[in-house]
Amino acid sequence: MNRYIQVGDNTNITEERQKATFDTEVLGSIIYEGQERLNRRREIAKYVEEHQDLHDPKPRAFMTRLEAIENASRKIIALKKHAEQAINASDPSENYLFQSFVMGGEGHPIALHDLLTAPVLLANCDDEQLDLWLPKALNYELNATYAQTELGHGTNLKDLETTATYDTKTEEFILNSPTITSLKWWPGNLGKSCDHVVLQAQLYIHGKCYGAHLFWVQIRDLNTHKPLPGITVGDIGPKFGMNTNDNGFLKFDHVKIPRRHMMMKHAQVDPDGTYHAPIHAKLGYSSMLYLRSILLGLFAMNLAQSAAVAIRYSVIRRQGEIVPGEGEVKILDYQTQQHRLLPQLARAFAFLATGKFIREMCFKVMQDIRSGEVGLLADLHAISCGLKATCSFQMALGIEQCRMACGGHGYSLASGLPQLYSLAVGGCTYEGENMVMLLQLARYLMKVANDVRNGGPKEEPSEIVQYYFRPAKSTTCLIDQAYDTNHQYVLDTFEHASKRATLAAYDKLQGLKQKGLSNEQAWNETAVELCKASRAHCRTFIARMFVEQVQQIADLPVKNVMNDLLELYLFYEITEAATTLMEDGYMRGQQLRFARHKVYSLLEKIRPNAVSLVDSFDFTDRQLESVLGRRDGHVYENLLAWAQSSPLNKDDIDCIYSFFTNDLGNFMLIFYRYQYSL
């Protein structure tokens, strides 16, 4: 049963919704982790819809960058005015949801403050510092951002160049940007909005570097908003996307801050300069773990939004005939269109299941850290690095696939897909460049491989890597011999590919070192294989998370359709990994053909439920910002209305006509005389 059918909708989309074999309300409650949350989501969306000051005055596609930034500033003020009435402002999830409905994904002047400041302070400040800074942050007495990336360095934390040199005489840190490449570059809201930063800088005491540490730094006057002495700060200019976000640059010229402005929950510096190291080297990454746990869910939703737009449009658009004489068909009836779109929808659900697990794991690790236990920190850091890289890359490819599947209209900003792509593709570089993130996971996997090659683990391995130490159930793939709905044979296949890739990379690495290469040289010459191993491990992990989530579904009709999506995901991934699986003889050509046949049959099976599956995400038209993906399916009349709102259509005669009549004719006359010697 599809709960989104309404009188007056386009009959093509209503026809699709009537085919649903499951209750969209039940699946929606699974997606949003409970009926109460789904209902609350709708209440907040309704509130936003009813208050005009929370809306854009015109489509943002027709705004200049300055207009868009001013509009975002206006809306965030209106949002804060409405917050007490619209939401439980103390609930971070409601706050985030309210902002997403009002602000969209393009960013706003306090986006980074809302996302990162409180979590970073909680993860890195001692109790005294929290008492001093956290209430001000929560009450918006200040606006902060996170300043790590520099003009010359980003993900490579150990080589950041901004320095914080401790002066024992004054008990102050002296912040400095010693080179052009040491300028902070890219932090969101740094350009014009924020007045404080959480700063990553290299800590120096008595001439010795202790590595990157976090500092709490005021950069602008709270009354005048002008930069403080020694601070040079500004906007870095237009970007590929997120242009309502004032990403900025920041330079320090011997700026002094108090000793206690170094965040001291994990590492401390005494007044005399004595340094106390953290109990675990990666404790400083804990706030980034929180952000990555959120990003996986965001990637899932970005991909689901693009699938919603493309699938809805694909049942409105008719093109060509499959059976001669029976008229044009919906383009979603073409197998090629299904093969483009439905695997993206399956991946969105897979990422959602994975993000939920990582988020829960992150909360557990944070609790463990508070009690002094860091056992799972390395595991979470490694897998979150790999998943961030894998999911963001597949999300970006998937959104672009959805855009291209919409044909020419997908190229228009009216589709919402170019904006979504330009927003989402940033996820491949922010919070860790993807290749670097894959290599972070690879370092962890090489330690696992070392244990495998040397008699097993010295202690109980994490559940994330236990399969490396289990004996293989079979030396060949079994998926076409006794396929089972528990999907274990497919998981076994992924595990085989992952173990093989990891051990092959390890063996090559060790072989190169035995030939005399340094560890760094050997690592560089093995880097492609290392990244392959990380991707294979992430594929195995995502597949297992998706399987486990579907197995937990109680409602049978929902479980059946989700099992179809799960199987599509699993067999699509097998076809994507075919070369690796056949390389060592584990999979035969017959089995690959079986996997491809399964994909094609599943596309046909899922096709009638496609619209209802994307409806279950409960996206509002305001969220999608897409004429093609409208809930009511009235695409063409609204494409015309959108086009007519273009500023170029304001007047029938304008400066372009004046140019043609007054200047272009004379120019062309001169051109032709010169060209043809007239």
C-alpha cells in the first residue's frame, strides 16, 4: 500500500503507486528508525511549509552568490526565531532536520558551528574548558568552525605547517603561519561568518615538535566582527558547489593565546612546559570519527534523493516503443534505465544500514573513551576511513548516473541533480581525501594480514576482521550451486575476494622490502593494490550490514521487497568485482553468467515497486528542489513555469537585443571584410 497517492496527481505516477506490494509507511518507519521519528519529521516539514519567512523568495538557481548568501543569512535568523516553537531545540536530530528542511544542502553561516563545535569540544576539552566554552557555543554567543586544512596540506595531519609554540615565560602559545602553504584554506564559514576556530596546529615546546593538537582561538572581535590583530582572514571565492558556504583562508602572524586554550582532555601542557601525552595516539581523531559516522547516513540520503528524482521522472517520461503499435512507453520500462537506477537505490539502502551500525559503534567508542577504554578506537578509525572513501565515491558516481538517466532535462538546474552532484561530490575530498582514507584502512589491514601470515592474532580480533582468520568453507564459489536466501554464499564470495586482495598486497609489500626498498618506497609501489584491498574489505562490510538489517525486518511484505533490493545489491556488486573473482579461478564463467541473470531478473521484479520504494524516504518537494522529482508528477507544466521565472524573461527587450542591433552588426561587417578581403 502506497500512502502517497493523492487526487489530482499525474496519472502515470498514481498508476505506479497502485502497484506497491508493501506498505510505504512501514518501510518509512524502518528508514527513520521508528514511526514516532517519521511522524515528527512530517510535523517539522509541515511547520516549515506553513511559514513563508522560512522559504526562498525565488529559486536559488536564479540567485547570484551574494544574493544566495544573504538569503541563507536571512533564513538562518528566521530559523532560530522559529526553533523554540517548531522543534525541541535541545534534540540535535530535530535541530539538524529543521535546518535541512529550511536551508537545504548548500550551507549557511552557522552550518559548521552546528555540526562540529559541540562534538569537538565534548571530545577534546577537559571539564573546566567545557564549563567555559560549551554554554557559549550552544547559546550562539559565538560562531566557530574547524580549521585543519591548509593551502599546502589537508588530510596529512602530521605535516600541517601552522605552529603553536609554547612560551614558558608568559604561559602562552604563539600561533604562526610561517609559509604561504601554511595558511588555513577551505574551512567552511571561515571566510566571513565565524569568530572562533578549533585550530589544528603543530605543538612546539622548547624547540621540540609534539605533533598536531587542537586549540580554541578567537579570530574576530565579538562586537565589531573585525579580525583581531595578527589575523588575516577572508573568503576563498566561488567553488564547484556549496556556494552559500563562505569557505575561507586564515593566516596567523605571531598571535598569542593563553596556555589553557589548548584543548586538554587527552594531552596536557603544564605551566613549565611539561608535556603529558594522550593514552592513545588516535584520541585526537575522535571528533572526526563522529563526523564520519554522520557522513555515511548523509551519503545514503544524497543517493536516495537522486534515485527518487530519476525514478519518478522515468515513469513520467515516455520515449519510443517496445511493442510496435502499442504507443510510447515509460522510460523506466527499458532494462537499461532500470540497470542505471535501481542499483543506485539498492546502494542507498546498503549505505543507510552501514551508517547506522557505524553511528552506534561510534557512540559506544565515545562512551568507552570517557571511561578510559580505547580498545575499539583503532578498529572504528580504520573502517570509518575506508567507508567514507568507498561510499562517497559510489554516491558521486550514482548521482551522476541518475542525472544522465534523465536525459537533457537532467542537465537543467530545474532537475536539482546538478546541484546535488556538486554538493555531494565534495564528500570525496572533505574530511579526508579518498585515496588517503583508503590507505589509512590499508595500514590497519596490513596488521591483520601480518597476523594471518604469522600464526593468527595475538588477541581476540574485532568482529570487523574476524573472517580473515576463519578457514574458507570452500575453495570455489558456490552461488550457483545451492543459492540460499540467507545470502551466506555471496558473503563468502566477498570475504574470499577481500582476503585474497589483502594478502596479495601484504605479500607484495613484504617482497619489495626484502629486495631492499624502504618501507615508504614499498608502500608507494603497492599503493594501488592496497586501495583495492581496502575497497574489497569495505564491500564485504557493507554487504554484511545490509544482510543483517534485512534479516531483522518483521513485516513480511516489506522484508520481501527489501530482500529483492538486497539481492540486487549483492549480485550487482559481484558483477562489478568479476575480474577479481575470476582471476584466481574462484569463480567460473558459468557462475558469473548466473550472477548477471540474477541482476536482470531482479530489475524486472523490483520495477513495479520502484516509485513506492523511493516514496518511502518521505522526501518533500522542498527537500528535493527538483521539478523532475515532484511528488505529484506534474513535471512538464512546472518545467515551463520554472523557465518563465528566469530573470532573462523579465523583459521582452533587453541589453542583449541592444548589443545585437548596435554592436554585433558592425563587428560582423568588419570581420567579413577582413576574412574575404572585401
